[in-house]
Amino acid sequence: MAIGLQRATGRHYLDGEPITLRWADGRITAVERDAAAAGGWWLAPGLFDVQVNGFGGVDFQAGGLAAAALEQAVAALRRFGCTRFLLTLITDEWDALMARLERLKLLREASATLKTAIAGWHVEGPFLSPEPGYHGAHDPSLMRDPSPELIRELRAVAGESPLLMTLAPERDGALEAIALARSLGITISLGHTNASAEALAAAVRAGATGFTHLGNACPQLLDRHDNILWRALDTPGLQVSLIPDGRHVSPALFRLVHRALPRDAVFYTTDAMAAAGAPPGRYSLGRLELEVGTARIVRPPGRTHFAGSALTAIEGVFRAAAMLGVPWQETWRRFSELPADWIGVPGGLMVGAPADFCLVRPRAEPPAVELRVFAAGQEVAQSVVDLRGIQLGQAARGA
């Protein structure tokens, strides 16, 4: 690996070929095969997370957030390889939700750091199912049906930035809202739902293209013959996000989802909240107080159900590789190029894309990964991430 003025060399993360990457004004200008670039470092796109509720001790749902707090969260995300993300807001009173989005948008526009890191917005709720189990950590008393007026207001407040909305298609007016949202350039993902197979198919016909963190936001006990997991997997046209921590989705189900769906129909997200990238302790997620122990599981104190995660994107890459028994390079793509493409955000190691990339060097003993992280062509982080506890095979190590 070499770093020079607007130039980096290493092995391309997908095919292992030595390359030189060149950039100017924050964008990639050339990707050249270069036999002299071989070495122990890999070049990979920056990780892209479509669902981040908070990070590094910062809760994005909190009122009165300052730019410094958001920049603190961005710095922490970058230490774990995530160069861009969708800042996620969860169910709240509609006016409060829109006021929070408006404030965050203004903070983003005033900060060069935030503009390069916050690729857009993910509004998860309040158009979700209030049924026990399906509402997850969202307050069912704040949920409501969508309307054209609310969808248009959301688009106006978010401005022209990429916008993802998660909703339950069984709500009254949902199909009309999906069609309108798609006409306004809003990506629609289904989630926190107990919709019938017919309702899911109708939602896809109306314009829905994704399913949010499949395997979560549903009861622990499900009908073995007819449940939301089987219905979602049996609905063509959906790109499914999974939380690859081995807890939100069991390793067996994780593997089965990959076998059941087309190759490019599965990507990853963390659903991270403030405890991600931070020590164990108590943290907030909007109105909720949550507890995170040494096992890094996020739960309401004294309860058994999950509420977001403390997973980091780079840990997700290697945990996914371990569960699937594949090289980390394959799962890296599912946490970078695939979600970015789905949202319509330019990315990857290609001419014209933002110069957001990672230099990656896995270590075998003890398991760890060295990272050098670049955003808009500037080196923004160097770190060594401990991967002990993740059972990596030789292929997954990329040694």
C-alpha cells in the first residue's frame, strides 16, 4: 500500500488485482491496474449504512442536538469504516419529527463534515404496525396512518437529499402513500409489519422496493406455516436488509435468507443506536432508556427484547463473513455498494464516485482489522478494530 498526493494503491477488494486509485476535488478520477501496487492492504469502498439512529454516545433522536455532537458521531462511525450513512429518525409526534428533521438538515448544510457523511435521511415510522411484537421499540400510541399531505410535507422538509421511509403496508392509505412517495423520489421499505402476502405484493406493485431489518420487529413466537418472514421472502421485488450481529438474526436464518433470495437482494445495516462505538452503560433512543452490557446487546432495562443494536459496520462485515463461511470481501459489498445503489447514492471504486474508501488489512492473531479511512479524498481515521469473538475461517480472514 502506498499513499501519495491524491493517490492510493492496494489490492482491489473484489478481485484482488493490484490497483492505483487517483482522485481530485473529492472524486475518483482513475482506477488503474498497477502491478507495483501489490501488498498486504486492500482497497474497498467506504461502508454505507442505511439505518443509524445514533452512534458514539450520541442519540440522533435527542432534541437540541448541536453540530459538534453530530460531528463526534461521524468521527466515531468513520473509525469503524463507515464513511456515509442515512441518519435515521424513529416514530414520534409528527410535528416533533418534522421539526427534528428540519433542525438536522440545517446542521448538515452548515458543516462540511456532516455534508460528506450524512448521505440522506431514513424516517422509520410513524406509519408502522402497533401490534405487539411488530412495533418493536417504537411507541404504538404515536403511530398513525399516512396521508398525501404528510408525505408531501416529509419530502419538502427533507429537501432534495436521498430519503428512505419505512412503513407498514397494511395501514389505511399506505398503498396510495407508497405510490405518491415513489413519484417524489422517496425510497420505500416495508417493515414493522404483519401485512398479508397480498398486501406485500400490492405494496411492491405500488413502488416499495425494500424490507427493513428482516427477522426483527416481529414476535418471538410465530406461526410456522404463515408468518411475516415467509411472506417477505416469498415476495419478489424486495431488497432485504439484515442486521449481521448473529443475535438479531440467528446464523442459521441468516444463511437461509441468503440462499432464498437473489444474490443482490440482501444487504446489511446496523440499526445502530448511541451505544454503538461506545462503552457499556445506559443510553437513550428517543424517549427510551436502554441498557448495554459487556455482551453489547441493547435492551430496555430488565426486558428481553432488543431495541436497536450496538453493532459497528466493520464488525458486521466480518460477522457476516463468519456466519456465511465466505471471504470478507463478499460481505463488504453488501455493506457498501449494494445499499448505496439501492438508495441511488453514487459509490464504489469507480471514476466519478466520491473518493470515499478504506484501506483494509486483516490480522489473523489475534483477530483484528487495520483501517485507514478516507472521505472525499481526505484521510479521516486510522484504527485497529478488535475482532476477537468472531470465529473467522481462513477464507474469511482474507489472509
